[in-house]
Amino acid sequence: MFDDIEKILLDKESLQKINSRLGTEISSHYSHKNLLIVGLLKGCVVFLSDLIRNINIFCEFDFIAVSSYSGTESRGEIKINMDLDIPMHNKDVLIVDDILDTGITMSNIKKLLNAKNPKSLNVCVLLDKPARRKISIEAEFVGTKIENYFAVGYGLDFNEKYRNLPYIGVLKPEVVQNLR
């Protein structure tokens, strides 16, 4: 598995620094607010687990499961696999995801969640990949921007593989070809 990685984009230390910074920004922004963090499964799990340990205000969190990818490409539509349990009416909602790529999934999620009448709705992503954007959408809280790499690890996957890497790396092109 580790031999499949062409290069490391973010090591453990870099990820810890990003989580610390984002935790401070989120804590400051949502101070004295009724924060509900909504994680997009499955990719957000590792990031969200580390991020919430860096948020020093009261918050609730819940999860929504959607699917939009097949291999390396977004299908352009989302399927809701699991909806929220916690009502979000009149709460300040922060959507947390691993990556903002084409923007299609996040745009659809925002529409879906806005219909549930939150007090506010913002987005936090670990990675922002603007080169692939098909819909004009931005995250209010961004870990870091990356070039047009297919990143894996730290929750990000390729066909459900590589999520458990302790860093974010780029797959070798031949690995991507062989796994398609």
C-alpha cells in the first residue's frame, strides 16, 4: 500500500498544524453560538475526529452519508445514504468534509441542509482543489489548497482503499490505471 504513493502532500505534523489552526478559527467564529457540526461520511471521519479535539467550545455533531464518486470521477449527482438525526432548525451548522473538488456534492448538500432551516450554514474542508471546480462554491474554513492531484489517505480514498494512511499522498499513475 505504501509503495503505491508517488509523493506525500501532507505529513502527520502538517495535518496536526492544520487541525490546530482550523480548531482555533472555528472556536472563535462560533463562540457563543449553537454549533452543530455535520460531517460528510465517509471521507471526513479521520479529519473530523482530529478537528473536533481542537475546537474548544460546546458543539454537537452528526453525520450525513452521501455518495457521488466512482473511481476518480464525480458522477455529477449525489445519493443520500444516511440522513441526520439531530434537528438543525435555528442552529449554526458547519459542514465538514475532506475535500472540496468539483463543488457538485457540496452545492447539493448545502441546498439539502438549507431546506432544514439552520440559523447559518458554513463549510469547512481539509483540502480545497479549485482547479477541478465545476460549480462556483467556496468553503469558509480551508485547511489548505492543493493542485489537481488525486489525493488519498487520512480519510480520502480511491475505491474505498487508502483511507487509513496516516498522511495525505498522491497515488502513482500506474496504480490508478491498475485499480480502475
